[in-house]
Amino acid sequence: MARVTGGAAPHVVAVVAFDEVQLLDVTGPAEVFTTANGYGARYDVRIVSTTGADVRTSSGVRVGVDGGPESLPRRVGTVVVPGRKDWRRAVADRDLVAFAGGLADRSKRVASVCAGAFVLAESGVLDGRRTATHWKLAGELAAAYPEVRVEADPVFVRDGNVVTSAGVTAGIDLALALVEEDHGPDVARDVARELVVFMARPGGQSQFSARLTPRESGHPVVRRVMDAVGADPGAPYGLDALARDAGVSARHLTRLFRSEIGMTPGQYLESVRLEAAQALLEAGSDPVEEVAGRSGFGSAETMRRTFQNTLGVSPTVYRARFRTTAVAEPGG
């Protein structure tokens, strides 16, 4: 991989590779660090595997590695642990877990990309630490490793010398943050411009997630209310009316919702309306005011506040990002 020569000793970045690893988890951070070398950084990026043998990624592309554990210096600057979609297979690989944990012990800084957090969690590196992973996997990480403090929305999370990122391309965001930490914002900004990526991605993972809200409940009262709200999120619901229709008191309905799905009826209603608004924005071209009315928010300002507080972006920006990949023609 990339080598730098002359002057002070370079900062060694060891990127762990293994069969079925996601390709961009490996190459995204590597590209950021090596690009930074063109702007004054001194990173020695090495792709390493447990045996020193090349690996085949999840996309079928083979990646050549620079060696195994013996190819690295005693002290490593940064270790990056990527992930694979089937994280259970990764954590069942005892050699991989031991390799990643051992590298973490001899590194100044530890990072993971996407499901790589599971490997670090299995090795004990993430015990008691705030951690990010792909939004689809956040619940599974929290369930499998209750001692890890999982945060579902951030693109990356720093806790001491451990930095963990969300899925796939978020490894680029993470690497840019590490370059900025090492060499300042000007170098990181130059790298971002060359790679044509955001210096800091606007908003968190929530804007990309499909359905973060719990949807399952075995309780007939809760299920009845959920079905009613889901069938017509734009209707003028109130807590008392929902409870009356369900045949229980407002207090009891709130208690049932909290115990069954971890939120109040009002919070659940807002989440359903948010999803309805997202779908309308993605699929059509109705004015924001009309989308707000149809999805039950009542006003564009109320919807805007909900989008900003929950997704970190406005309805207009959300539509621009997720409606289409087509580029508008000049004058169109």
C-alpha cells in the first residue's frame, strides 16, 4: 500500500482485511489517508490480514495485503477495523477477533467502520464506550453487547482513543476527522475537496434509515391504535380520543405504549407522520405546506421543526437529497 520516505517516522495506519469484508470499508479510509499525504501528511497505510494472505471482499473483488501481524511495527498509529454484512461470522472468527484486539492494544488510536464495531465489541475494546455502527445494526449491537453504549444516529462517535463510524461510506467521514485531528482542518478540507465529499456530512444517519421506529406489539390495545394511526396519519388525533376509541384511559394507554414500544402515543404518532411526510416528499412534487397537511403536521413550520430535530435536515433539503439522482437541466 502507500509508503512515505524520508524525514520523521510516518504514522502507520493498519487496516484489517479479511474474507467477505466490505470493500469500501477498507478502501474508503485508505484513500483518505493516502490522499492526505499529498497535502503534507505522513501516513504509512498498510492492509493486513491474520495470515498475511490476500482476501476476497463481499463484492468479489480481491484485495492484496501487505502482510500479517509480523509485518507491522511494535507500535501502530491507527488501526482500522472494517466490517462484513454477516457480523456473526466475523465475531465467530477467533483469529480475527484476537488479531483486532491485539492491534488495538498496541495502537495509539482505534477505529471501526460499520459492522467492524462488532469485532471490536467481541474483543472487549468497546466495553463501556459510546459506539456507532450502521443504523440497521445498532439494535443488534446493543442486544449482543449490552455493555456497549450504542448510539444509532451519529455518523461517527469518538470516545477516548476509540472512534467508531456508521455504515460503509461513513468510514470516509471518520478518516477525514482523524486527518483533521492529526493535521488540522485545512489539510482535511483539501482531501475532502479532492475526493469530492463533504468535509462534515450534514445530518445524522436517521435521514438514511428506512424505519427506525418500533412497529411490533403483541398487545391488542396498542396494536389497534397503531393500526388506526398507520392507516390515516393525517387525521386529527388526540390522546383522549385515541384512548376512548381503544376503550382505555389516556393514562393507561400511555403506560401500555411505553412498556410495549418504548414511547408515548404522541411520540409514536409523530414518528408515523414523519414517515408519511418522507414518503410524500420522495415520491411527489407537492408543496411543503400541502405535504405537512396531508401527513398530519398541520403546518409547514411544525413539520420543519420535526424534520430538523429528528433527521437533522429540513423537508426541502430532505427532498433534494432523496427524491432522485437526476441532475436538473440548465433552465429546467
